Amino acid sequence: MVARQGDFLKFLGTAGARFVMIKQLRASGGIWISCRGTNILVDPGPGSIVRCAASRPKLDPSKLDAVILTHRHLDHSGDLNVMIEAMTEGGFKKRGVVFCPGDAIGDDSVILRHVMNFPEKIEILKAGQGYQAGNFEFTTSMRHIHPVETYGIKFRINKASVALLTDTKYFPELENFYKTDILIICVVFYEPRPEIEHLSLADVEEIIRRIKPKQAILTHFGMGMLKAKPYIQAEKLSQKLDCRVQAASDGMTIIF
């Protein structure tokens, strides 16, 4: 791809589910996207602000224009409040948008009351809708099959279509929405566990086979995936599916 100045996507963490997050075997900072001068943070899990400071070059959260929450679980939202404070410079500059599902706020809000009015707007995500923050536009997926309200996102950077397939149980309709050039997939389980609503490596193989993206990137690894070495599993899928499959690592950056 021909790079546009400043357009990139960076993994601030690749931890999936509770135990990898708790032990910080992988970081859990989410994904930073910079698109035509607009800065977006997706799913700021625990340690997101630390990963921004440790990034080389550093990422400045006060330059964020929006935060997107795919769902309310702590491995995706643990640093949401501190990133809202950072985006708004402690609440002294009312700026930015927070996009989140409806069940992320209310009686059991993951956004604390004292920061609720810091952003310019809190926008509630709905299935199959388009949204915009600055020069960044994205579309939500259908509602995923997950214990809480959950949506994946699809967007464009430069000329590439990109999608983040976040936590869900597998269902065939996923493939209709996630047909993109670059598909980022949260794969928690190495072995299938049908009773828990997360994707396994076998699910991911079927999704990639059907969608045939130009590139698939695996992330959000649980303990089983880490023990199976994600980079080895990605190489096996690349050979089996004749598709470029890559395992994300903490700090990995994609330039567009």
C-alpha cells in the first residue's frame, strides 16, 4: 500500500479474556488508529495509558478525537475513564466523542459519573449504523453473540478496507459484514469451547476461508492460544488457506 503521511494502526495490546489480561502475559491497551489526522482508540483495556507512554514514538492521549468501545467487558474498557480524562486534559477541554453500546452506560455505567460530561458527546452504538469522528468514518456490525451488547466495526484507511471482528460466538452471518481487505480477528480459544461465546482457532479458519481477505491479523489471545504460539498458528493458516495470516504482537504497527 502507498502510505499516507500519518496513517497507521497500532496494537497497544493483544491480550484476550481474563487470565492473560490479569497476568499481563500480553498487554491489554487496545488499538490506536490514526486516519487523516484523526486519532481513535478502540477498546482501551487495563494499561492503555501506560502503553501509550511506552510507545515509540509516544502516543499522546490528549490528541485523541474519539474512543470506541466494542463492548463493556473489562479487558476492553478498563482504562476507558482515564483515557477520557486524558483526551479532555482532565476535563478542562471539552472535546472528543465516546462511542459505546447502550449497556455500557446507565445504572451500571462503565463511564464514571464525574467524567460523563467531559467529552463533547457520548454516542450510543446501534447495529448496522454509520458513525463519524473527524476524518474517520466507521460502520457497526450486527449485534454479536456475546454476554453483553457487542459490535464489531468496519472502516477505511487510505484505500484499504479494514474490519475488527471483536468477541463473539461464531455464526455464519459474520462473513457477510466482515468482507474486507484487512481483517483483524479476536481469537481467544485454541480449542473450541462452544459453551463460551468466543471464537476459537477453528472458527477463525472457517471465517478466513469464506471471506478471503488480502490479510488476516489474529489478536486478543487467551491462554490456550498463547501456549500454542500464535505466530506458529498464523503460519499454518497462511499455508493452509493461501492467505497472508499474521499474529499481532504488542506494539505492532501497520502503516497505510
